[in-house]
Amino acid sequence: MGSMVPFAKMNGLGNDIVVIDMRGRKDAVTAEAAIALAGGDRTGFDQIMAIHDTDIDRIDYRIDILNRDGSRAQACGNGTRCVVQALASETGRNSFTFKTLAGILNAEEHEDGLISVDMGLPEFAWDRIPLAEEFFDTTRIELQIGPIDAPVLHSPSVMSMGNPHAIFWVKDDVWSYDLERFGPLLENHPIFPERANISIARVIDDKSMDLRTWERGVGLTRACGSAACAAAVSAARTARTGRSVTVNVPGGPLRIEWRADNHVIMTGPADWEFSGEVDPLSGEWRADEAVA
């Protein structure tokens, strides 16, 4: 094994997260390490959240986010909550500011243990999502799965929450769709040059909805925070709901508010599972003795 750093296995509503402490180091977690960790029985994860030092004024830390296939992700709301809980336990602080590929994120742990993350501003312009061709109206684009005259899924709302999202609206149970089969096809559709997160959403009323997501670079996930934000914003944007909703993902509920200042606030829990040490270059790891 090489030089080891601390890690914590956590989850945000079942969204499996590995938080790796890279503070004090100049290198980064490699794609090879991510792939090796993802294959472990106990360290299997959806995202790695690697915490790095930063010398940027008023920014506490930089977060590097990797998917289980080794690709980089711009944003991960559930993972950010896990980072906040880990840092709050260590420092005694309850609010932090992070730099990510999606921009600057502010997050806060509340007295009840729930954590709110300001996921920033949504993007609706076709070339900022991005899409491969121009669509004036991104509340519904021409994209479908199934026969032309009877598509299974069609006309998704598309937008970016730091990463690309497509939300397909359905009227029946979100579990009645074979997302494991459709997800890879839609994620890699030519209309999405950077691939996309694919979600199926059913609005229950103007304050709640059900959501399932095939996550880019991950696959089926029990929770995708940025997808919940994208679905909530798209629902409000298309007058399906109000601007504050509960999004029920397979792992549980997330509260999403699209504020008047255009910022999207996501609130939910984070849970610690176990800790250990990992080589960020190879992915070799060991758990703390208490949980080995």
C-alpha cells in the first residue's frame, strides 16, 4: 500500500458516498482508485467526495467528486451533505462553503441534524445544459423511448443543476418503468454530449412528487440530490407544482425549495456507516479495527 488517508463510508438517503480527506496533499484521488473502491463489497459507492485544501478567500474547502466509473461529476447534493456532517463532527462548526466544478456551494447543518445545501442556480439554455442541438423551449424536448406512435417515455424537461438532467413526466407509478433498461440508452443519447442523468417523475400534488433516477456514471441510485432539485425546479417551471416541494426518492424524502432569488436549496439527512484509511492512488483500503 502507498500513503494512506482517512475516509468515511456514509450515505445520503441510501445514496452511497465515500468521503476521502485529501487535505494536506497536492495529488488527487485517481479514476483507478475510484473503480477499485467501487468494486468492494463494503466500499461500493455512487460518489467519492474528496476534500481538498483551498487558498481561495472565503472558501473553506474544494471538493473533487468522482463517480463509481471513475468519471468526474460537477455536483452531488447528497454527497455534499455527507461532507458537511463529517466536517461538522470534526470542527464543531455548522456551516461551510465549498468550491466544486459546478461552482460555489454553501451548506449548513441544522439543530435537528438535517443538512441544507445551496445547490446554486439552475440553467435552462440548451447550450448551457448542454444539448447537441438548439431547443428554444427546454421545458419539453423531442426525445422518446419506444414506438413512434406509442412511446413509453417522451418529451422530457431538460436543464442543468451543475450537471445535465432529463426529467420524464409520467402519470402512473414510477416503479412501473424499466429504468434499468432505458437509463443507459438515454444517458448516452447523442442529444447529450456530456451524457445526462435520467429521471422519471410523478407529481402527487402541488407540494410533492415521486422520483427515480438513473445517474450518469453510476446507474440506478436510491437518491440523487441534483436530480431531485432538477425535478422540483422543472415541475415548478411547468406549473405542475409550487416552488417548495417534497421529492420522494427511493431512499426517502428530500425537501427542495426554488427560492425567489433563483437559488435551489436541498434539505435532507446524512448517515455515517464506518471509517478507515485508503490509498487514493490505488484504491487499496482498510477499515478501522472496530468495524473490520
